[in-house]
Amino acid sequence: MSIGWFPGHMASARKKAAETLAKVDIVVEVVDARLPGASSNPMIDSLRRHRQRPCLKVLNKADLADPQATAAWMRALVDSAAKGDKVRAVALTCRKASDVARIPRLALELAPHRDNPLKPLRVMVMGIPNVGKSTLINALAKRKVANVGDEPAITKSQQRIDVNDQFVLFDTPGLLWPRIEHPSDGLMLAASHAVGVNAYIDEEVANFLGEALAGRYPALLSARYRFDPSGMDGPDLIDAIAKRRGFVLKGGIPDREKAAITLLNDYRSGALGRISLETPASRAAMLAEPATVPVPPGDEAAEA
Ligand code: G4P
């Protein structure tokens, strides 16, 4: 499948992010709790390791994710911190003020020397588009300083926000990385709306999502659409939704596009229930397979 993956403005945003990183104490990386592996940008990880900056990983939108999968992710991240990785993690909902109020203290634990007005804690908020960075920043600042929107890549330039005399935030545009190695990552990100609608084909993404949900969450599908999805693959499921909802084109052909958009919207809004698209185990299994997308000539330079 082809995703228009790395728009030009992201290359310059990456350069700017690398410069800002030199001036901050820690990175708060916001990821989507429904896909914490796929929504974690490897480029952010390598930039912050290069500068030796610790990271607080915020598994946001935990209200939409499967609580069991989120608990498994938190255990996996605690294990990796125990092995010396300077990463801490928290799963929460940036739409809840009480959740967001936990972040400054967790961030300070990673840079305890930055605890006074002479040395305010400088935090860079990073993440791919649409994971909730602006929502988090507005909640921390307690005012609207960043645009929130479900269309990816709303924030296009960086800004500094002095939350108080001990806490400074740097907002960065959503960053994707130049080359996606595993197509399922691209499909999970498209399903979760991290890439713009013009970059993918709804039906293709919905086929992937439908198949994953029929395998892992059949009860949620049958509660929503009132049919038994057992044994269905993605295209079967889309057809069944079209039939059930009466989405029909001229000549009695199922309107698969309308059904695909319905499934995507129901997943994105949480109408289907709490769903996670990956667990630490499914991610490890996927990563053990060889990458299926070859490196195009010249792409190495884009990553340098
Ligand atoms: P970004 O800066 O990383 O690109 O993301 P942004 O904050 O703009 O958030 C993208 C969408 O995700 C927004 O949806 C926002 O409300 C939603 N969102 C952020 N955090 C959470 C969360 O913890 N839980 C849930 N369920 N949604 C969250 P939107 O449809 O544009 O939102 P709205 O402003 O219409 O509510």
C-alpha cells in the first residue's frame, strides 16, 4: 500500500527539533496508547539518545485503549527502564485535568536538578501527529496555546511556553519518519488518523482494521453492528457492515467505501469500545519478521 508518508515540512521540522533538543532537559514523548509501538517515532528516540536526554513516554488516549493491553505495555516499559534505559512511562488521558496534573512531577523525577526558578525544568513535547500533544500542552498551560484538531499536522511551527517560573514547555510539530519498514505500522497509524486522509485509501485501511478487530475483538464488533464476525476477513467484514447498514450503490452493489469510513470513524471515536491494535507480544512478533519495505536508494541520507 502507498502512504504519502513524509511531507516536505517534516524534514525541516526534524532539523528544528534536533536544534531545540540541545536546549531542553527532558523529552515528553506522546504516543497513542492503542498502538504505543507503532506510534513511537524511532527518529525521536535516536535524536534524544544522541543528546542523552531522558524521556517520559505518555501513553495518551488510554480512555480509548484496551486496559489489559495498556497494563502489558506499562509492564514492558517498566522492564526496559529497569535495564537502564532513561525512560519512564505513564498511561493517561490528556482530556482529564487530574491525569495531566501528574506530568510535571514525573518529568521532574527525570531531571531532579532542574527544580527552581534559576533552573526551570525545560521540557520538549514530541510525538507523531494527532496523538494529543496540543491537548496536553493546553492542559499543562491551563490556557489555549496550541491548536487541537483531529486533522493530523495542525501544529506546524515550534513555540516556547512558560507554564510558570519552574516549568517551560517547547511545543514541536508532529513528526513522522522518512521510511516505514513494516506496512502494518503504516496501516495502524492511518487507522488511528496519524497520517492525513489524502495519504491513504480508506478501504485498504479499513480492510486491515476489520481483520484485526474480527480476530481480537469480535464481541465489540457484534455489539456494534449486530452480526457475528467470526471467520470474516477484512473485506467480508466491510461487506457485512455495508449490508447491515443499508449502504448500497446502484445495482445493489455494497457501498464499501461508506462502510469502510463507518468502521474507521467508529474505531477512532471509541464508539466500538476500548481497543488496542498492538500488545508488546504482537509487536515483538512483528519486529522479528524481516522488514518488507526495501530502502529506496538515497533514503539513508534522509534519515541521517
Ligand atoms: P496533536 O497535537 O498531537 O496533533 O493532537 P491534538 O492535541 O490536536 O489531538 C488530536 C485529537 O485527539 C483531538 O481530537 C483531541 O481532542 C483528541 N485527544 C487528545 N487527547 C485525547 C485523549 O486522552 N482521549 C481522547 N479520547 N481523545 C484525545 P478532536 O476530534 O479534534 O477533538 P475535539 O477538539 O473535537 O474534542
